[in-house]
Amino acid sequence: MTAPPSGPGVLHVVATPIGNLEDLTLRALRVLREVDLVACEDTRRTGILLRSQGISTPTTSYFEQNERWKGERILAELRRGQSVALVSDAGTLGISDPGFRLVKDARSEGLPVVPVPGPSAAAAALSVSGLPTDRFLFVGFLPARSGPRRRALEELRDVRPTLVLYESPVRATASLGAMAEVLGDREAFLCREATKVHEEYLSGTLVSLRQELLARDRVRGELVLVVAGATDAPVEETESAEALYARLTADGRVTRRDAVKEVARRIGLPAREVYRRVLEAEKDSPASG
């Protein structure tokens, strides 16, 4: 007869491949075999991974919509000595994935939580971007709507560390355009379908990367965008303050006040000087006559 567990079980936070199944570590394989339960976003997707390695450990779903009540059930298993592996569909759990709440609750009870490190799309893209890696900020996904997205980018405008963002293929061009407008046309790197059959890595600027995607019939696969951080010097502009202001306000999406502030930032002039030039240009334009 097997003796009952002498203490609480361990919650293992296990990183899984983001594409190539060969990226599953030896330690992750062992843990997935030895635990009593695997909690995952999608039991079907994780089931494919487990079966490919001959692992028959029982699975249970754990995702954003059921994390409150399912999390309590998982905690109950840990309390009675059962060990659990917590995995996401791909990559390191808790990085733009469910898992934070369960880890927090387990730790607050003093239950052991152990990481089993492995793949991360953000770290993978950053490592091959060629942009500074000594300091970086993981942003995750920008808001889907244009207004909140622009406000989020304005908060990042003066952040000096390299920025790492996730983006969906349907919003990629819109996000790149918004970033170019708010942050300036910075150096950037695009990672698409990392470690998969059709993986792609592109270097350029925010504008050139957007143009590259616009030229395609369709953009497929999740993307990671790595963007250079803010610098002390303003981005050199070839346009005059008046021309840049006119371009920013042409479609009506940017307010006059925000356009003045953006022109001042890019060209390195005081906002009041930009506003003075804009007023003079408007007075001299044929439309004003």
C-alpha cells in the first residue's frame, strides 16, 4: 500500500515549446511524467504534446474564464499532497498567459511553487533582434482599440529600455503605424512564427516594417515586435514643423494639441514655438484668405 504524501504537493510552472517540439527540455519531460495532474489552457493542444512524448498524465483545463473556480480545485489537490504541472499552450506560463492568479494564491498559502524554465517568445525575439538587451520592458499586447492604444504608447514614449510587444496578425499594421506616429520612426525588429516551419525575422524601422506587411495579401501567425527605446536626442526630421504638423493632423485622428506636442518632441523645439509656426502657416495659406 502506497503511503500518503507527507506534505503539500508542488506546483511546477512548466515552459512548453512555442513551435518546435524539440524545444521541450529534458527536465520538463520528466516533470510532466511524474506529476499527478497537468493543468493547461487547452487539454486538446497539450494532449498532442504529451502523446508525442508518450506521456499519459491526466490533464485538466485551466484558462482565463475558469481560473477562479478551477484554481481552487487545483489548490485543493496541492493541499492534499498531489503535485501539479501548470502549462500554457505555448511558452512560459504567466507571460501574457493565465497562471498569475494560481501562482499568487499558492504562494500566499505557503504551497511550494517551482519554475521549470524553457521557451519564451519574448526572450527568443529579443535575443536575435540586434537591439540592446541589457535593459528591456515587456509590454505584452497593446489595446485593440485605437484610442486606448495611442494612450498606452504615449506612456511608453520616453521609456529608455528596449520595448518588447506581442501583436496579433490582424492588428499588426495598425499598431506599427500608431507606434511610428507616437514614438517616432525607431529601429525595430519583427519576429513571426518563431521556431516554426515558416519562421521569419525582419529588421528595419517601424515604418519600413509596416510597409513590408502592407505589401502582403495576408499576415499570418503571432508576432513579437522589438522596438528601440527612447534616446536623449530627438529623432532627426527632414520635414519642417509646419509640414509635419499638417501630416499628423491630416486624417483628423490626432488633435491639434497632441500634434503640436509630437512635432515639438520630434524636432526638438518648444511646443509654443511649434504652435507659433503653425498659426503663421495657417494665416499664410490660401484657404485662410
